[in-house]
Amino acid sequence: MGKGAKQVAVVFGALAVGWLAIELAFKPFLDRARAAMDKSDPARDPDDDASPAKPPQASTADL
């Protein structure tokens, strides 16, 4: 193995260890973010909602 190949292997190993460290350090945050992305609907645009939020209506039990 030549000097250049060893340097490439060391750099690749360092990148892999760094990525793994970040994954482990931020695991709770990344799990929540990935779960939120899985639940999202890419076909729906919230800016296209035609009806604004309706205020809660009083029920007869409140009177």
C-alpha cells in the first residue's frame, strides 16, 4: 500500500468515525426529526389551505 493510499484510508476512517460520533451524540434529536419527516406529506402545501382556522364554538353545555 503506497503513501497516498494510506492517507486516503486514514481520511476515510476519520470521516466515518466523525459521522458515527455525530449520529450517536444527536441520536434523540435525529430520531425525532426522522419521525417527523416520515409523517409529513410532501404533496400537501400548508400555504395552500383555503380555509383559515375556525374559532371554537360555544356549546349548549357552556351556557
